[in-house]
Amino acid sequence: MKTSTLLGLALALACLLPGAYALASCSVHNDTNWSFTVTSGNTSNQMVGSHSQTSIAAGKIVGKSKEGKTVGGFCKDGDKLEISDDHGVPVLMPK
């Protein structure tokens, strides 16, 4: 094979890998007044803002707010979760 063909194949493969990684995520809807900094899977410092929807890495979830509230749990690829306020306590549950 020519060097230019190999280079083209390597570039195409490199473009596909980040897309596969992006699919390994969970959808989280935060229905509280608190914003959380979340560590999940092997990814830290993910932000889940108050009253927002976002995606985080799949795996064990540990979230902390500036107000000292914590939330935790686990999600698998494709899961949809919700953080709700249960009388001042944030609760992570399937949506």
C-alpha cells in the first residue's frame, strides 16, 4: 500500500474513535436549584447545572454542590437519570 493510503486510513480511524467514546454516556436531567460537579467513570469535573439537561460519562457517579449537597449512584451507557429535590435532599433516580 502507498504511504498516502495508509495515512488516509489512519486519519479515518482516528476520526471514528472519539465518536465511539462519546456514545459511552448517560443523560442527566437536574431538576434542582443546585449545580453539581460530577465525577463519573474515569471523567472528573463534569458540570451538571441547576434545571439543566446534560450528558456525563457512564460509570459510578459522585456529585457535589457548592452548598455541600451530594448525590451518587451508577449509570450504564444510554441510561437516562434525573436529580430531584426530596425535601432538601438531592436524589438521583432513573427517569
